[in-house]
Amino acid sequence: MRVELRQAGSDRLLERLELEEVPQPGCWLVVDNRSFLVLQRHHRYQLRAGRYELSSVALQVKPQKQPADARWWQGRWVIGDPSCRFNARSPLLRCAVLPEGPCERCVHHSDPPDGATAAGHG
């Protein structure tokens, strides 16, 4: 699939490439030793023989190295410890208490309250 990498915010074209599998928003993509966080995915269609066909995908990306404490959790990437009640459960932000991390250094690092689910926080 033809993929365009575009700088988030400015929409500046960074790279054109062919990928077998196009990453979803919230995933990291490494291209030639450069790492990007995928923020948005835009499908581009072309009319062929009276039908629209997917012709390419434009990814809005942010140059960012994948944090060492990023992990796959419940079908998505999160930074830090998702079991902590203050974790944002996001690939963009660890938490509001100590966003630069690491979680182990935070005095507020804690488990969610009894009966609370991760989806109820953040």
C-alpha cells in the first residue's frame, strides 16, 4: 500500500513509502532509523471504472522515539504502568502527576481503587 508520512500540525510531506501493513493511530513506526508516533490515518480513494478504490493512506505522524516503558495493553499502546490509577493509558502521555516518568520514581504511583476499571480513569 502506498503510504505518505505527513508532519502533524503542518501537513508537510516527510516521506512516501510502500508498506504491507499500515499502522493504526497510537502505534510507532520506524523508517530508516527514524521513529514516528502515528496520530491520525487518512484514506485516499480514487475513482476507477465507476468504483472508488483505496489508492493510498496518509499518516499524520509526530517524530518520536518509542519510550522504553511503552507497552501493549488491552489492544493499544500505553506509556508507563497502566495499573496505576493516575496513568493516562495513552501513547501520548504517561500521566499528569509525573509525565516524564518513570512510574517507579513517582510517590503517587498506586493501584486503581477496588472495583474500578482502567477504562474509568484517564
